[in-house]
Amino acid sequence: MRRWERREKNMARKNVTVAIEAEILKEARHIAVEKGMSLSALLGETLEVLVRDDVSYRRARNRQAALLKNPPDLGTKGKATWTREDLHGR
């Protein structure tokens, strides 16, 4: 089952006007036909994936930024208990 078929049927939809180069539009129509989709469905699915991926990336980036601001205690209480020589076996 395709992603757009699983969505709730009562989700609000908005119509948009998009300016696209003629050759890009022609190729996009071919892609839509090959996938058995309308051009509108192809563009909608592509935007949905783009937005979902971007949101996921931003959430992951924010989690990592929070870890940098408040790193977990690794048992050293912020103090290095080793020397450079210890680490390099000198």
C-alpha cells in the first residue's frame, strides 16, 4: 500500500501554483506515469519525504546539541585521569 493511500482521508489539502521549467515538468510527468501516479501525487509525496527527512535531521541535530551542552558523566567528573604518555604507551 502506498504512503498516500494510508493517510487519513480527512486531512486538509491546499492547492499551490508552482513555476517549473518546461523540460523538468515534462520529465516529472514521465516519472509520474512510470510510477502510476498523478503529477500532483508525485510532487506531494516528494515534498512529504523532504519535509519528514528534514524534521528528523533537525530533531537529531538538536538532541546532539543538547548533549554537547550537558554531556553525560562518564565517571571522570570532568577530569582526565590519564596523561598523553599513558595513552600512547610511552
